[in-house]
Amino acid sequence: MRTQILVDAIRAGLPRRGRLLLAAALIAAPLMAMTPAVSFADTAMPDYVQLVKQSSPWVVNISTVSKPKAQPTFDSGAQPIFPPGPAGDMFRRFFEQQMPQQQNQEPIRSLGSGFIISADGYILTNAHVIDDANKITVRLPDQQEYPAKVVGKDKRTDIALIKIDAKNLPVAPIGDSDKIQVGEWVLAIGEPFGLDHSATHGIVSALGRDLPDESYVPFIQTDAPVNPGNSGGPLIDASGKVIGINSQIYTKSGGYMGISFAIPINVAMNVVDQIKATGHVTRGYLGVLIQPVTNDLAKSFGLDSTKGALVAKVEPNSPAAKAGLQSGDIILKFNDKEIKHSGELPILVGMSPIGKPATLTLMRDGKQMEVSVTVEKLDKQALAAEAGTSEAIEKMGLKVSALSPDELQQLNIKYGVKVNAVGNDSPFASIIAPGDVLLEVNRMPMKSTADLKKALDSAPKDRPIAIRLLRDGQPLFMAVQLGAQ
């Protein structure tokens, strides 16, 4: 049929260039028919004008006032005694200028954001927005101001619930953060640098980010511009529903650099429900030390991917021990939710209902199986068993500490554990020095001191392990054999 059409065109005297274009079109036609049409109707940019109008009434400004922290005096704690006369007055003035006393300092003021989740005045924000605040003031979009009280907060998820004495307030529609997808359009509204109701937009860049802050949060990563003052403000989807709470940014400058993180709203509302019910937050406890599944480990266990969490140790009398978990098990799913990387497991367990069974899908000896485990409460005893971090590390002759955000920024690294002291009889004595920053131990990234304990607990004793560290700004690889301790 296509040949006949082309022959007819030649007989009709169609110019050569026209015949070539016609032939190309005839060849392309069936290929286009085989290719499904792409529609952008569902992915078009939202109407941000309407989204901002709908959302602004329930976004609030939160300002706090805190007492200044005590300033250090002399190491001995003794107060100086000045001689009488002009010389003593001069020394006294010099001392007061160099060592200001707390009563002479100004109160610390800070700004943040939040949003209303009930008509009777409950407001959701970040815990770090209201930390150590002696006075909290909420300003509504109509400029009315209310004193607020803290109902409860949870530092592990960075969630705080506060309340003002008001009625008939506009309420934020709550979405479902489990249904969001990478690439979705999002809107952020907050108070960056105190600029009321600033709106920015972007897309969801990634899901389930596990940040080195020992939190129980699978963060939503976005490229919506977020700056100081945006903390606690909502992340809104294209339908106008809140899917997250803007919480952190990755930055080397102190300002926005293209990456921001939000707490999924499902995690936040779980915390809110617990705070309202009991005044505090409880977390689930499994009782395993885990590590990532590397490519080499995946091959050795007969896996075709690095998904899952490798059980390095099972705590005695823990829920995992009672359920029969063993070292070497690889947990692939928790309640049918796939574990793409090991850091997701503590988050899933931590947010699980206490005293209720959960189903673990795991790989053992090359066979996939399911195990039922009853999640218990992470109490002080369980926490000590799970952590025991400082004592365990000190047994290896090390004293370490976490790095502050400022230190990480100065060193231009994302994570690391600082070495403060090394014992003479430590297996690390010949290769590690005070001031070194441990970046990886036995291929595990050192995002916290707890990670160092996990790495040491799971490290083989019959062969050397690799350590990557930072010394004088230069990265180095070292090897150490721990041996029997």
C-alpha cells in the first residue's frame, strides 16, 4: 500500500524532494502508531496562585524567646577580687568586657513556621523551633498574636505539637505521604528570614532519605527553596494537601543550596496522635544490630541486589531473639514493606504499634522465609541494650564523639566520628590518633557513634578490616585486625 502511494506520487510528477519527504512520512507512520502517546495533562505545573490562596490562611509564624546560656568564667569557678581604687575599677571593666555575665546578655530570639491542624488551636511545627523557649508566640495571617503552650515534642522525629487558645481556625488538609512519588510538584510556605508567608516551589527529588542524625524519619528530599525560618512550615502537594514538614537543608553556606528535607506527614501525625493520647512518644524495639548489604556480601549470600538489612547481632531476650532471628539473616521486608537499604528498618520498627505482631520477610541460607515477631517498647533497658555505645567503644580503647553541623561544614564532609583519645593497648593505637575523623569502618559509613559500635560488633576477628579516615584534611585508608577482645 505504501509502495503504491509512492508510485502514484511519481506518476503525478511530484518533485524528488517531495517524494523523499513522503517516503519518510510513510515509513515513520507505523512507528508512530506503535509508540504510545505521551500526555502531559496529569503532570502539568499546578496553579500555584490558587494553591497559595488556599494554603496561606492556616500557615502561621512562630517566634520564641529563650534565656541566654550561661557564659563561662574562670576554669576554677572562682570570682576575681579586684583591688580598690582606679586600678581596680579599670581591671573590673576589662573583666566585664571580656567575660560578660549572663544578666547583661540579651534574650535569644528565633523565628520559625507552623500550620494549624485543628480548629481549636493545635499547631504542628518542628521540635527545634521551640526548643528551650521560655515564651512562644504564634502570629496568624491576619496579624493576630496568641501565646502558645507546648503540648508535647519528640526530638527523634523533630516534631512538636503546640496549642493556642482560639476557635474556628482554618485547618490544613492532611495528605498521605505514603502515596507521593518522585517528580511530583510541591509548594513550601514559611517564614524564611522572618519574611511572612513566602512561597517557593519545586519537585520531590527523592524519598526515604536516611540522614546522619539518629532520627526515625524517612525524609522527603525536595528542591523547593527552604531557608532559616522555613522550619516547621508545610510541604504541600498539587492538590493542596500537606504531605510533609520542612525540617532541614543540606548547606555549606547556611542558606539554601538546592537540597531540602521534609518530615513525611504520616510520621508527624503518628507522633501527634501519641502526644495527644499519652503526652509522649513510644517506639518499637526489635533488638538487632544491622549493617548494609554490600555488593560483595550480596554475592556471598546469593542475592542479586543489595536491598535489605543484614543482621550482625541479635540481642539476648529481645523480640528478635524470641522470634528466632539469627546473625546472618537478611531482612528484606517489614510488614510487606520492602527495605531498600538498611537504614529504613529502624524507622519502620520504631513507628510500629507496640505489642502487636509484625511479619519479617528474610533470607536465611539462601532460602526466603517469613517470621512473625511481636514488637516491644523501646524503654530505657532496651535502649541501653541497643546502644551501649560509649562503653562498648571504650572497651576497644577509643573515646569518640559526634561532629556538630558546624564541624562537618568546616571539614566539608557529610558525616564522620571524631577520635578524642586512643588507649596505648588499643588495637587502633598504631594507626589512629586523637583528632582523626573516622569516615568508614569495615565499609560502614560513620554517621553516628552508634554506627561505630555496629561496625565493631560485626567486624570479623580473623582478618584485617579497612578504615577510611580524615587526618589533617586528607582522606586515608588504614587496616587493622581486631582479634579476640
